[in-house]
Amino acid sequence: MTGDVYDRYVVGAGERPRYSQLLHANFVGLGPGRDEFVRQLIEAAGQVTDDELTRLLADDWRSKITAAWLIGVGRRAGFRQRIGELLLESQYVYAGQGYCYALARLGTTADAAILATYLDRYLRRLDARYDQEWALAALRRVDAGLGQRYATQFTWPGGPWHAWAAANRVEREDGRDLLVFAWSLIDDAERG
């Protein structure tokens, strides 16, 4: 996709393309520019239309990750099913990070079910390192919001998470603290 929608939302107005700052939650490392990036992201989430989000979700991974973050920031629950389908398909590298954020942000039992289905499927794939860490962090966030413990079905000693983590040389949930911090920046900025 090229043109105005791509330029406005995927590239954005910052020094670096918006998608590259959303990738791996890189915006956390922007230093003094971080607050401005978050403000612009929140603003974009309020401006993007459902039609534009649909178009972005049909494009490349850059568009998909950006659309998913915008969906999450804007709490666009109408995209839950599509985000869930895309996450479970896992066809595009990096885009799953955005899908996990969106589901964590929506934060309902339906979102927990999608994340649990993903983890059930992809933690069995010991040879594949996709978005398992993001999905577990997202499920833990949903758990915290709902006062539930859906993640424990994967994290009990010797359980699926531990087997997958051992096979992929993940000593702990490497990105969890970063993700929690990144997501809280957006929450805090909205509260003002």
C-alpha cells in the first residue's frame, strides 16, 4: 500500500517511521521524543477510520502492526475477530506483536480466549519463535485486568511455556518488563 493512508498512519509524522517505533516497542527508547510519539499515536488512533484500518490490515506487516496498535490504543473492539484470525494465522513476521497489544488492551475474556488459543497452538511448536512472549505478556495483562489466571495453564512448572522457553533459550520472559512499561506509557498518557 502506498499513498496518504500509509504515509499518515504507517510512516507517521516522526523522524523515524511509526511502524519501526512500534516494532519491539522501540518507542520506549526514544528518550525525550517518547512522549511526543505516544501523543501522536493516541491522536492517530482517534483519527483513523474503520475503513482505513481494514485497508491497513490487508497490507504488509508494517501496515498490519501499525493498524493493530491503533486498534488497541483506540480500543476498537469491532476488530477483535479479525485481529484474532491474523494472530492465529501467524503469516507475517512482527505483526503479531501488534495483535497481542490490541488484544491485551481490549482486555476481555474473549481476548483471553484468543491469546490462550494462540499459546496452546504455538507453544507446542518448540522449533518456532513467533510472538509467544508477546502473547503471554498480553494474556497476563488481561488476567490482571479481569482478576483471572488464564496464563497459569501455560506457566506451571514444567508446563508448555517452560518447555518452549527451554527449547528457544529464553531464560525468563525476556520482553515482559519492556512490554508492560511500553503499554503503561500509553495508559498514563491517556489519563493525562
